[in-house]
Amino acid sequence: AHNTGRLASTSMRGSLGVCDYATRVVLRSATVCGARQSSRPGAHQMAWRASWCSSVRFAPRFASPRKTHTTTTPTTRCMATGGNNMDDTRRRQHARAARAVPLKLVMVSKGGGSGMDSVCKEWGDKVGRYTSFSEIVVKSNPKNAKAPLDQLSHEAERVMKHLDASDYVVLMDERGEALSSEQLSKLIADAGNTHNAISFVIGGPFGHGEPVIARADRKLKLSAFVMNHQVARLVLLEQMYRAWTILKGEPYHH
């Protein structure tokens, strides 16, 4: 019986194909138990084999879960893309009527070069679409003082000359509070209701002098990073423009 089963298993190996080792194990077990009477499979055994192989060949090997397609609402917002993918509800939420309060940028600097001045003028002109805007540059260390405190004092004297009593003064300070763009737009709108102008002040390499600090109504930081003064100038100008587009409900800010 053992030899007969071996011959039957050998003859089946070529015909089973993809039915692999499991079929041979089943038939060999049947042979050992005496279920097979000859080395040549009978008609009913051939029919069973064909049926079993067919079921194995065409049955799926792994059950894959049914794919479903769901539509989700984006939870993040895009940056300015010229009006594409606008969050209309969000824009309407922050838009509000605001007086065209004049804006001033007073900066202590030695100059940023023609390239930087050109870029900043472009952004200053954009701010000028909504309100009057002026930029005032105070020379850094105007009296060539050796001591940092003396330098701060001299710069503060020059800065104070450009701050009117009715101005709302905002200092750019690395230890100031961080605002979102929406919060900055609210600051501009609220200050415009109570003051004649808003003055943003960027200090020199050692910061702001004591008179300027005492005059300030608010201190803000543009970033947790320490920025070059010209870079801070450019970032602040862009944020001024962005604030006005928020107040107007325009698609620049998403």
C-alpha cells in the first residue's frame, strides 16, 4: 500500500499544478488507510480532485477589506494662493469695518541696501492702498558712542521725535507677546478707533532706549528667532498688508 501511494503521489504531481503540497498529503493519507485500491485514480477521485483544485485556484488567497471613499473637511488652511481654496466662512468671521488709521514704521538702521529698500517699498505701497503709510529711518548710533547705553540713549532721542502724543506705539521686541495675523488686524482696527495713528518701532542692535520703552503702548515679537533688522522690517510690512486684507475680507489671507 505504501508503494502504491508513492506511485499515485508521483503521477499526480504533474497534474496538480498550483494545488501544491496539501492535495498530495490528503491523497497519501487516504492511500495509507486503504481507501485507494489501485495506483490509478478512479473517476470519482479525479472528479473530486478537479473540483478541489478549481476551488483553490480561483478562491482569493487573502480577504481584503472593502474600500470606502469618504469626504473629509480640511482642518488646515492654505497660504495665500491668489484666491484659490478660500475659506469664505473664516474670512467673513474676521472682516470688519475699520477706520483708515495712518500707519508709521520707525526703524533704527544703517540702511538695508537698494535691493532691500526696493522690496520694502513694494510692500509699503501695498499698505498704502488701504491707508496712509510712512517709513522713517533713524540712523544707528548717530553720535558714534562707544558705550552701548550711550548709543541707546542717543537713538531713543531721535526715535521720540517721530512719535506724536496721540500715536498708539507698538514696539518690536524679542520679549514681547506673539500675535496671530488675525490678532494684529484686530489691534489695528481697535487702536484706530482711539488714536490718530499707529507707530511701529524697530530698535537698534541693542534694542530700545528707556524713553521709548516707557512710551510704548504694546510690545510685540515677530518671531521666536532673532532677526536682522531689515528682515524684521520686511516681515512687519507684509503683516501690515495682511492685516488690512483680513479687515477687508479679501482672499489674500486664508
